[in-house]
Amino acid sequence: MPRISHQGLRRAFRQLLASNACFHTASVFDPMSARIAADLGFEVGILGGSVASLQVLGAPDFALITLSEFVEQATRIGRVAQLPFIADADHGYGNALNVMRTVAELERAGVAALTIEDTLLPAQFGRKSTDLISVAEGIGKIKAALEARVDPELTIIARTHAGVLSTEDVIARTKAYQEAGADGICMVGVRDFEHLEEIAQHLSVPLMLVTYGNPALQDDERLAKLGVRISVDGHGAYFAAIKATYDSLREQRKLTRSTQNLSATELTHTYTLPESYIVWAREFMDVKE
């Protein structure tokens, strides 16, 4: 089977955005998962930031992974991928100038699209991990991303958190990012269709929702009519792989009866050592002037 070029995959992703349907992402976290997803007929994949942190570092999603580490993993996937995949580029790994570097590196890695979010990362000590930067700074990041793009087929998607803002603020932010030139808008935290309808009527670019399987947002036809072209249900494939590894090794060591049969969520919490990071944050970040 002839390989599809990176530009060809980007064109294919653009065609998805230009269609009248809603597509669900496959969680792709390494070359094998990308090949499997394409073979099973998925139209699009996504490399999640949290998944990359787990896969590369075995660390919790505390914005610990570096740009170079994330790009290395994206490059491994891009080397073999025969479906377009989206890179969750978090906050662009810094300010607007860092965003330009992020776009340059991920474009070279072969991603079809990337999301740049307006979350204040890394989170400051004692602050919520959902704090957002100003709209003006968010606009600057989107404009910087567009300036850094070489291949016009690469899709730049602006992401915000609809679950921590009033509906009026979500509309203002997303309209500002659309006017700044974003090719699409990604939202996490949309509650239900009523919430989505209030926001979507003010936007004309394609929408991407991170739903994590929210049962109130599971009607593909209705999503499509509201402009949603990409739905991210989560990263179940990755967590299933963690669980399968644990179960296989327990069986190999004949520990199936003597050790606790942990769930994927429990395994992630156990083996990423989040308590250690919390202690270090308290010791090194809670600095009194």
C-alpha cells in the first residue's frame, strides 16, 4: 500500500473539517497504536498531552514533559502514521515565541493539526490547574502559531475550557480566537447540548470537543449540525494497554491471587507517584517572601 505523505494526511484532515459529519478520535500514543487505528478505519487520531507524559515519563499530567520529548514521540508516530493525527500541544510550551517553536517542530514531526490552549501552565502553587491566561495573550499565541506555520495545510486549533467560564466569557474567547485566524475551536468542559448550542451559534469555524464520553453529548448527528467535526472521547486504548500489561505481568509472576487487582485508574495513580510531586511542589514552590 503506498504511503500517504504528511501533506496528504493534512489535506485529509482538512476534508474532515469541511464535511458535514462528526468524527471520533483514536488515541494514538506510539507507532503501533497509530497503525492499528488506521487499519481499523479510524479517520483521525490524537496524541494527548497527558498520555505523552505517561508514556514518555511515567509522570502525572503536571506539565512536566518538555517540547523536545513530546516532539520525539510525535515524530515516532508521524514516521508511520497513515491517518491524520492531532497533537495536543498544551499551552505551546511557554509564551507566544515558544508557541512558534512548538509549531515548527510539530509540523516537521508530521502532525496534521495541533491544539494550543489558553490554560496557565505550569500551574502555580496553590492555584487551580484550570486557570486561564488573558484573552489578549491567547490571541497572541494563535497569531504566533499561524505565523510559524510553513505548510498552509497544517491546522491550528485554539482550545479553551468552557467548564470554568461563564457562557458569555466562552463566547467572547472563542470568537476572539476565531477572529485571530484559528482554523478551528476546541473546547473542554461543555456540559450538554444546550450549553453547546449557546456557544456554537456565534462561531463559524469547525469545532472540536473533548467530551471524555459525556453521555449528554453523544448524538453524532446533533453534534455535526452544530459544527462539531472532531470528538475526543478520551484515551481508553492507552489505559487498556496499561491494564493489560499489569495483568499479564501479574499472571507471569503468578501473583493473581496474592496482589490487588488494580483498575487502570488506580494503576495510573500508583505508578506515576503523584504524592511525591505534591510534596515537592509544597517544599519548593510554596515559597514565602
